[in-house]
Amino acid sequence: MTAAVIAVVGASGRSGAALCRALAAAGEAYVPVVRDAAKWAALGLGATPRVADLRDAGRLRAALAGARRVVSCAHARWTAAILAAAPAEASLVLMGSTRRFSRWPDAHGEGVRAGEAAFLAGNRPGVMLHPTMIYGAEGEDNVQRLAALLRRLPVAPLPGGGRALVQPIHQDDVTRCLLAALRRPWRRAETLVIAGPEPLPYRAFLAAVARAAGLRPPPVLPVPAGLLRALAPLTRLLPGVPRIRPDEIRRLTEDKAFDIGPMRRTLGIAPIPLAEGLARTFARPQ
Ligand SMILES: NC(=O)c1ccc[n+]([C@@H]2O[C@H](COP(=O)([O-])OP(=O)(O)OC[C@H]3O[C@@H](n4cnc5c(N)ncnc54)[C@H](OP(=O)(O)O)[C@@H]3O)[C@@H](O)[C@H]2O)c1
């Protein structure tokens, strides 16, 4: 790898592939690091990958050899492994998740917290970006799954009437944030929340998704969260209805609103409005 080269871990995932596309478009050299060469090849991005599973410390070290900047779009739980394998002089751009702030602990959130703690303790220059819900990528199961559900439901049963706040970020803005983070010189390990321009109640988000998908926003039926959680497993039995997990219902009861001042100031990124992001999402063939 030449000095300028960026190693992209998780290059065959949604955020990784979008970043690689943007790097290629900007003429920036990168090396995709993937566990499945065939999956990478199917994306048609061309660059020759280095193959390493994050569980294999030796292969990972070999894959990252020579990189001056390492960006990881794999789960933050892999941070300690990446820190151990990355060249000492490499700066790091890592993806975390705002799930780390949730009051409901789960393996995902705990993994992000552990990864963030390892990153801050290592104090290698770089940043861990904590995105909120990401929508708009090919194959994402946030907005697309919601639209599939809205096609089936005459009413929207929501805990607390869907008043808790969400602040989704479009995949294109995630890519812009990753690029900005890669281009910025970091002096120490930092963390940054990246989110959409403003929070809105989930019920308004749902209505915006319905309109963007060409559907009539359904009336909202406030239902106690406990009852909905008990009913959630039934979605497995309904043909054509996307599956909903009980923990997802519980998370719909907590506000997920974030100050994006630091994102704007540090990365210089102004995220696109939800309506524009949804228009981009549904303009693509579904
Ligand atoms: N999507 C969201 O709404 C959202 C919101 C907040 C935070 N995040 C975080 O942002 C990051 C990127 O999200 P995403 O939607 O792009 O996720 P994704 O599509 O699931 O991509 C994850 C990537 O990690 C790779 N990976 C997983 N385990 C691996 C292993 N053992 N060895 C090597 N590679 C491995 C996957 O490889 P394969 O391609 O081979 O599967 C994939 O390329 C994730 O950490 C996610 O937790 C996502």
C-alpha cells in the first residue's frame, strides 16, 4: 500500500460499499478489506480486496499492513481487534452507533460501548462516528421495511401514539461524514454523533415515509408498548408482513434526538432534510 492508501474494513457492507464508491469517484486510492471476496466482486467496484475475517488477528494485521488511514464500517465491537492489527502510525475512522446511548442495554449497544471504550483508552488519532438510524442504502431494512409494513396496515399501532423522537440520517450523508472524517487530521481519539438535520416524532416520520412511498399515511392508533411487544412475534406468522422484534417496539418509546452542532462544526457536513432523503430513497427502483 502506498502512504496515502486507505484501508476500508467492512467494504462489502452498505456503508462500506457506499464509501468505496465515493472514494473511487473522488479518485482516492483505497484497499477494501472483506471477509468474502465473492460478495465484494459482485458489487462490481473493481478494486482488488484483501481478505480477512475480523476474528483472525494475523490475517487482519496482514490486510491492514501499510495503511496510513483505516476506516471501519464493521460493528464497533471489533474496535479492539482493529486497534491491535492496524499499523501504529495509522489514524482511524470507526463507525459506532447512537444505540450506545440507549437506556435499554442489548448486545449491539454494549458492543458499541465496549468498542468506544477501547478506542478512547487507546487514544489513537481518529474518530468514532455514532450514526442514528441510517436510511436510503440499497438493501437497508429501516425505511424500506417500514414502507413494506405500511402497504399492509390500515392503521399504525404505535406505542405512546408514536410521540418519541427520531432523527434518521441518509446514507449519502453518512458517506459524506466518513469522507470528511478521513480527510481531517485528528490529534487524539474523539467521538461524534452523526444524525439527520432535526428530530421529529416517529408518527411524523412514518407519515413522511408513507407519502414518499406513494401511500396514504395511516391513522395512528396509540397502543400500550407492553401489548405491542407481546403481539410483535405474530408478525412472523403473517405472510408478506415484515418481521418486527419486541425490542424494536421498546426502543420506539425512547427519544433519539441529538445535537448535530459538533457534526456540522467538526466535519462541515449539513445533512439533507428528511423529505429530500426519502425522495432519493424511493426514486431508486425498489
Ligand atoms: N444501518 C443502520 O441503521 C446503522 C445505524 C447506526 C449504526 N450503524 C452501524 O454502522 C456500521 C455500518 O452499518 P451498515 O448498515 O453498513 O452495516 P452492514 O451492511 O451490516 O455492514 C457491516 C460490515 O461488517 C462486515 N463484517 C461483519 N462481521 C465481520 C467479520 N467477522 N469479519 C469481517 N467483516 C465483517 C460485514 O461483512 P459482509 O459484507 O461479508 O457481511 C459488512 O461488510 C455498523 O457497525 C452498524 O452497527 C448502522
